[in-house]
Amino acid sequence: MHLKNSRDRYGLVSVTFHWASAVMAAGLFGSGLWMAGLSYADSWYHSAPAMHKAAGLVFVAVVLARLAWKGLQQRPEEIGTPSERMLARAVHGLLYALLATLFLSGYLVATARGHGIDVFGLFTVPAVAAIGRNVSIAGSIHLWAAWTLAALTAVHAAGALKHHFIHRDRVLVRMLGR
């Protein structure tokens, strides 16, 4: 497999970014759900949010690198009817918009009291401004954006499976690296 995209397929770098993003998004979604059920007496009550915040910032870096790589690469030829191609572009745009919403709202929640975010002891991302009591608004946005991203990701996966099993085209296969 080639590192770069071609007219027919995605390259190894694009495929790796795609699946790393999928795994990170699923992991952060799952950890967010799990953390919501923790009580103050739970041993993970303080450490789990710190890990979630740090992993979220790593995910930001992965998505920014992915977008930079995407901007430097040719896109494989689109497959499907004109309406399917338009829908695919819209879904991808919404996925990125939801990620941006999650990243911004998560950052605001994490830095609401004016403290920076420690990234696995390597460095700290500073707080820009303390939002104080408005943290509940950012938290609600973060929650709804996460659920919307999960639902839209399911639609995205269903579309890929439809192409694979019904249309029997290469939409899914080329993102699997084959």
C-alpha cells in the first residue's frame, strides 16, 4: 500500500488517520459516558476526567494533522450517484463541524475555572478565559454534540456498509486499505 492517496484509493496515511480518529472518538465517547456515572467516592472520580481531557487534546492534534494531510492529498474519485456524493460530502462536513464543536466545548468545560489542561504530564494547554457558571452551557453543548456525532457516525458507517453489500462498490474497501 502506498503512503499517499491515488485516484483509485486512499493511502496508508489517510487510512491510518481515519481509523485512529474512529477509535479515539469511540473511546472518548465511551469514557465520557462512563465518567458521568462516577460518584465522588469512586477512585476514578478525579483521574478519569484528567485522562479524558488529555486524550481529547491528543485527538485535536490528530484531527488537525489529518486535515493538513487531507489538504495536501488528492482525493480518490467519488463513487455513487450525484445525490449520494452530495450526501457523503454533507455528512463529512457535519462530522468535522461536530468535532470542532466538541473540541471547543470540551476545552471550555475543562478550563472553566481558569486552570490549564495537563496533557499526560508532558505539557499544559493554558486556559484562555474562565467561564465560571457558564460551564453548564458548554457542558450541555459538549454532551449533545457527542451524541450527535455518535449518531452521525452510525449513519456514516451504514452508508459504507450499504455501498459494500448492496452496491458492491469499493467505497468501504478502499478505506480498509485494500
